[in-house]
Amino acid sequence: MIKNDLQYRVAKSSLKELQASLEKHNELTADQEKWVREAHRATIFGEIKKLKASIREYERIKSGEEAPPPLDLIAEIPTMLIKRRIALGWSQEDLAKQLGVRVQQVQNDEATNYESASLSRLLRIAQTLQQARKKRKKATG
């Protein structure tokens, strides 16, 4: 994701360079095996496609054409994490074991609605709960 105007300008410049590289590709690789040329071309094309998508997304967001996601969802994260833990049938101790932390950490996090938890810790908890949910779904069919 492009996060600012500088990254946007760099992406536009990189896109031009990749497009020029793609145009010159056949001339420069004529002595290589066909499959090598095709693999190289596909790689360049894939990068062009990703850059174009990122550039379009940034332009749509900046112009207001694409609405940004609602931020009120952030306030619901603590409740979502707690509900997911409960739905899995996990105690706070179970979650602590899965995370490799002391149970007091989980107890404090939940008691304070994760007020002091870093984004990386929230993501780790969410990923742990999500993986457990996927494992449970596979096990139950």
C-alpha cells in the first residue's frame, strides 16, 4: 500500500521503468532459452500489475472516490478478541499458554480492554485466535 505522496511518486517512476524494461525485454534476452525469457517477462508483468493496483488504490483514496474504512471498528477490537477467546472455549490461561505469556498479562489486558497493548501484540493475539478457529473448523469438518 502506498502511504504518502513520496511513495506515490516513487511508484509512478518505478512503473515507467518497469514498462520500459518490459518493452526492451525481448531484445535483451534473445539469446536465452524461451522459458527463461517467459519467466522473466511474467515477473516484470506481475510487478507492473501490483504497482498499477497500488497506484490506482492511492489515487482513489486521495480523490475521495474510495471511502476509507470506518474507524469505529477499532474501538470494538478488545471485545472482539475476548468474544473470540470465549467462543473457542479458551480460558485466559489457555490464551496465555498459546501466546507464551503469563496469565496475569492476559487478565490485565482484558481487564483494561487492551488499553496498553501495542498494535503488534493485538495482531499477535488476533492471529493466534484466528489460527485456532481455523484448526477447530478443520477438525470438526
